[in-house]
Amino acid sequence: MTSPVSRLGRRWTGGGGAVTATLLFLAMFAIYAAYEPSALSAFGIGNLLNNGVVLALASAGLTLVVLAGELDLSGSGVIAIANVVVATTSAGHLGSAGSFAVVLGLGAVVGLLNGWLVAELGLQSLAVTIGSLIICQGVALIILPAPGGEVAESIASNLTGDIYGLPVAAVILIGAALLWLLLKRMRRGIAIYAVGADASAARLSGLDVRATKLFAFVLAGLCYAAAGYVYSAEIGSGDPRVSDSFLLFMFASVAIGGTSLTGGRGGILGTLVGAGILTVMQKMLFALGVAEFYTNIFNGVIMIVAIFFGQLGPLLARLRRRKLA
């Protein structure tokens, strides 16, 4: 017999948006491959994965908070701090492992602070995380006022290379997907869905709403930090302002992947595909010879179309209920 909490959580774990996003990704990749022969080569696929893994990791963290019914704008700020910390410490006394530990610690602290202010004090997540974003960006500028620094060669080679012929980026994404599949079947993962769908009902079912939201924020902070670490490996240096463009694309990945921005419906698998769509779209438009300044228009159109089809099932259900009423 399943518990009320399990039933409440499963009610909101539909994957229609993820399916729509996957079909859209396959269609766009097919167009890209038709105009770019190297797209299907090992190099082309590895390059695509390396280009998309940072956005995918960061968006996965954001998805956890959104599923719990909150918003988090601090992600790009954590990425900025992670990048400059790696660029200023990894080639020195801390090394690759030490800088990774520091970066994860910083991400956890930011997530803990956000979660405490939102879950414990009841402050609005939008306002809190805007403040966290500004603080993170300021700290990043203090650590590294101008682009520079050096990322340890071991980090760059280990995170942008291959493992037994499989790109490391693919291993990271597969690992993230497997961890999500495990989490969503655990009580804490089910609780995230339940709290995002209806916090009052979740509380009556015996869930600790505050602890659930705090958990989501902390785990999100860890994802942002990991994304910043991988990003540092890709660019090989530090830049306190280079992550500014991530925020909008993170929300776009979440929305395109079928996660409801009001919470309680969606998942990280769809978000990973959404990040893939945004990544392959850039390459597709370049292969088609489309001018770069049209990219944002396509981003918006694709996001609206993907959200529409991802939410088509719930939309039709609401229309049927209105007709019956």
C-alpha cells in the first residue's frame, strides 16, 4: 500500500513536456546534421556535449527549486564565484581537488542561505535570490577584478576529454540523470513534487515543507557550483562577468523541458533535453547561415512552442472541465 505522500507526489510527475522536448531536440539535431556533416562524428557529438553540459547542470539545479514551488536567480552568481575561485586556486596550493571542495562548499552555503531565508523566514524567493545573485557577483569581482587567472591543466584535460572513448560530458550528464531518477523515487524527491504542487496539502500529509524547500535550495547550490567548476575547465581561465548570460537560458531550459514554473510538475530529465535544445539550436542556426542576432528570437519562439505542447494535456483537461461545468 502506498502512502498518501507517495500518491500526492506521483500525481504531479507527468513527463509529457519531456517527451515533447525530446522530439523537438531530435528534429533540430536532424536539421543540424543535414547541413553539417561533422555533427554525427565523434568530435561533433563530443563538442556538442561539452557546449551543453554546463547549462544542463545549472538548469538541473534550478529545476529542483522550481519543482518545490520557488524561484532561484542566484545560479549564475554561484557559477561566477566558482569560476574565479577555480581560476585563482586550482593551479596553486589548493589543486584541483581542493578547489572543487571549496567550490562545492560555497555553493552549499549560498543554497543554505537562500533556503533558510525563504523556508524559515518566509521571504519571497525572487527577492532573496536576486540579492544573492548581486552579492555573488560582487564577491566574484573582489576575488578577480578582471578576466585572468589560470585553471589547472589537470582539470581542463580531465573534464573535457574522454573516458574509454566516451566524452566526460556524457558521463556527467548520465550521472546527473541517474541521480535524479534515484532521488525522485525517494521520499525527499516525492516531497519536492508534493510541496511544489500544494504546500498546504503536503503539510497535512505529514511532510516538513520547510526542510523540503531548504533541501532543494542546497542541492541547487551544489549543482550551480559543479556547473561553474566544469565551465572553468572549458574556458581555462576566470572571468567574473562571463556567467551573466546563463540566467535566462537556465529558465528557458527548465521551461522548454516541460517543468511548470509554478511548481510540482516536470523533472530534470526534461530540463537536460531543454538545455540540449538550446545548445543544438545555436549550432543549427549557424549551419543554416542565420545571422546571430536572430538567435534570441528563435529562443523565444521555440520556448513558447515547447511550453504549449508540453502543457497541452493539462490545458485540454482544464477545457474539458470547463465544458462539463
